[in-house]
Amino acid sequence: MTILIAGGAGYIGSHVVLALLSSRNFRKTKFVIMDNLSMGHLEIVKVLQDCAVDLGQPEVVFEKADLLDSAALDLLFERHKPDVVLHLAAKISVAESVTHPALYFSNNVTGSQNLLLAMKNHDCKKIVFSSTASVYGNIDQAMPIVESQALMPANPYAESKLNIEQEIEKASVSWGLKAVIFRFFNASGASARADLGEWHEPETHLIPLILESAIHGKTLHVYGSDYPTRDGTCIRDYIHVDDLASAHELGVIRLLKTVPDRPATEIFNLGTEHGTSVLEVIHSVEKICGLKVSVSSAARRDGDTAVLVASNAKAREVLGWKPMLSDMDTIVKTAYDWQKTMNKSHQ
Ligand SMILES: NC(=O)c1ccc[n+]([C@@H]2O[C@H](COP(=O)([O-])OP(=O)(O)OC[C@H]3O[C@@H](n4cnc5c(N)ncnc54)[C@H](O)[C@@H]3O)[C@@H](O)[C@H]2O)c1
């Protein structure tokens, strides 16, 4: 079997590849990482290729290619004939999507349409797609959010991801694509091996930013301390990246199984259901790292809502998925270990 991982040189994609490489269910599987390296890193691919050798798995193949290059996609499908695609390749900055919306619709939506066309042309009919829980929008919905709740994407990034979901649903109807779609909020933490982790440039996610403040003594701005939450700061749903990776593995297994009456496209939220406030994340960083974070209170940001957490009931029931590493201290410990590895290698 051959599995193609689009965006496999990025943060979540690389952890997904590691999970599959390490799994008994995917012995002797060929993994093809496809990435344009706009945000991914060749160093990450090398770590995965070394893991494959250590684990006695077939070589992990790397193809530098862009989703916007249909000819390159066609060649790649011709050469490797993937049976399943995991699609994680996307531009992911909400702020950038607001200033450059066209870039997001082109890269994310047109790119995904090209990928789906290559799949259709090469008779590859199984996809796991990493969507986002931001398709639900930033409004005060009932919490935790369930899959049937209203979809109201609040920015071009979220809208682009919803458009891709819709393209996948159309492909399911028109040419028999089978899909598992995951919606999740804040991927966080790092592999326990400390040689894979979050490496975004620029970094916009909260935990790496708090760690940076703690390590380099920079002041951290906390936007809003008067929300109706237990300590006044926003509550968000942080999922350890290895828990996301295990869900992606279960998604592939689900697609490979014959399940009577299974809908062609299945959508699952991946969440913790409870969430952590900004101040709780800061306290966890201070405890785990033994460092003080200097905090300054800033005004609320437009569009932020008090609480965003996703239900995991459907993923638990249908896939047997359970977050195992998503307690905040484990997330912070692994993220900190990775940060130290990064700092050492960049000295
Ligand atoms: N990080 C999060 O908290 C989060 C939350 C919800 C959903 N997601 C989704 O998960 C996926 C992975 O996110 P991530 O945090 O690992 O991001 P990332 O930026 O680390 O990884 C994305 C990868 O896709 C590649 N890529 C982007 N555009 C491409 C193109 N046109 N052709 C080929 N490769 C391309 C990048 O080089 C990068 O390696 C994304 O689809 C994102 O929408 C992420």
C-alpha cells in the first residue's frame, strides 16, 4: 500500500507520518510526503526518513511539489499510485488570510481541487482531510461544539477550509470519493522524541509564543481579561499533536475497512471538550519550565469569543479515538523539550 501525505513536511503532517510509520497497522507501507516547503522543512523530512530506517519500514519518499502545479501532481500520482491521501497542505494563518484572502482561496481551495482531480484521474478514492473547527465561526455557540452545529466561518482561512470540505462532498457524490474529515482547534505539543515539533515561521500560536516569552524574558500580551470565564481570559481547546496523529491513523483505518452503510464523507470533531484558559496555559508553562512569564493585559481583540471547545463524542464512539496526551502539562512539557532542541540546533 502507498499513502500520500500532502503537507507531510509541516507540523501536524510530520507527526502523522511518524504515527503511521510506528504503527503495526502500516508495516511495509510506502509513505510519500508531498510538500512545496513553503512552510515545511527538509530537516523534518530527514528525521522521518531516519525513523523509517530505525523502524525497518520502507523508505519515506519525498516529492517537492506544489498543489497548484497540476502537471507535477499528475506525474506524482503516475509514479507512486497512492491508495490513500492524507491532505494537510494549506496556508494556515488567520491574520494573513484577512490581508491576502485571494492567496488563501488559490492555495487552499484551487490547490485542493487540483489534488482531487489528480485523485480522480488516477482512481485514488480515499482521503483524510485536516479541516478546522474554525469552520463553526467565533460566535457564542453552544459548547462543546458538535458536528451538526451551524457553520459560520469568520475569516478567509476558515472559509477556504469549508470550501474544501464542500469540494470533497461533491466528489463523494460525483465520482465515489470516500472521505474522513477532521475539525479541530489548537494543535499543540510535540513528539515525545523531541526531534519533531511546531516550527512555524512566523509563529502565531499561543504556546510557542508563551515559551518564547518565558525563555527570552519578553513580555506577553494577554488580550482580554474580562471574559465570562473562570479567570476572565479566553478558553481554547488544545489538542496534543500526537493525539491528532492517532486520529488521522484511525481515519485511514476507517477508510480501508468495509463498513456497511457508511456515509461517503464522515466528519469528526477532535477536541478535549473542556479547554484551558490563557492564564492556565501560562501557569502550566511557569510550572513545567520553572520560568516566570511577564504578562501585560491588553484589550480584547475583535472577533475573539470567550470559549471555543469541540465535542469528541462522535470520534470516540465511531473511531474509538480518545485524547491521551492532551492535558496541558504534557503539552507544555513536550513543546518545551522541542523548543530546547530547536534552540540548540539554531545556535
Ligand atoms: N496548527 C493548527 O493548530 C491547526 C488547527 C486546525 C487545522 N489545522 C490544519 O492542519 C493542517 C496542517 O497544519 P500545520 O499546523 O501542520 O501547518 P504547517 O504550515 O506546519 O503545515 C502545512 C504544510 O503544507 C505545505 N503546503 C502549504 N501549501 C502548499 C501547497 N500549495 N503545495 C504543497 N504544500 C503546501 C507547507 O509547506 C507545510 O509544510 C492544515 O491543513 C491546517 O489547516 C491546523
